[in-house]
Amino acid sequence: QVQLVESGGGLVQPGGSLRLSCTASSKFILDYNHIGWFRQATGKEREGVSVISHSDGRTYYADSVKGRFTISKDNAKNPVYLQMNSLKPEDPAVYYCAKEKNSATAQALGVMDLLRYEYWGQGTQVTVSS
């Protein structure tokens, strides 16, 4: 069974940086095209942050993180990173990674639609505070 594990979260001051990693425990991670980072702040809905396509390297970002966050991967698809710079007080959340479902129905959804993804990890907490 695929298991995704996020790491790299922590406490950082406003304006600081963190790099999150998403590592898969199974070779079945190889059958995805898109893998994404999502976040959920306390009391809020989970939202898409960034997605990367393995086939063409295309990246997608939520407007709130454009220019500050960078998603990347190594050639083997595993792990996938999220470099977060210029962190703001509105960025704290539990950050999750997830793999795209191997389903035409799911893949017809928007690239940041949560329903397109599965095998959510346990998440890693990001806290921004002075």
C-alpha cells in the first residue's frame, strides 16, 4: 500500500523559510502524474497549495503562495519538495502531500481539486510566529 510521509515542518519567524519533503513508501507512487501539496489551517477547509506534473514538469500554485513557494522533484519522482520562502502569518497550517488518483474521472477535475487526490499523508505542522 502506498504511504506518503511529509516532513520538514516546524516553527519559523515571519519572513523565514522551510523546505517540506514528501516521500513515498511504495513503488506504486510511480503510477501518478500529478502530486500535490495541500494545507489545512485550524478551522478552515483544506486547500491546494501547489501541484507538479511529472510528465512535463509543469507546476501550479495557489495565488496566495505564488512567487514565495516552489515545488520540485527529483527525476525519480520521489521525494517531492515544497520550498517555502517569505512565510507569512497566514501560512500556518498542517501541510499534506497527496498522489493523483489513477482514474479518468478524478483526472478530469481541476488540478488542485482535493477529490483528484488520494493517499494523503499524516501532514506536517508549519507554524509562523515571532
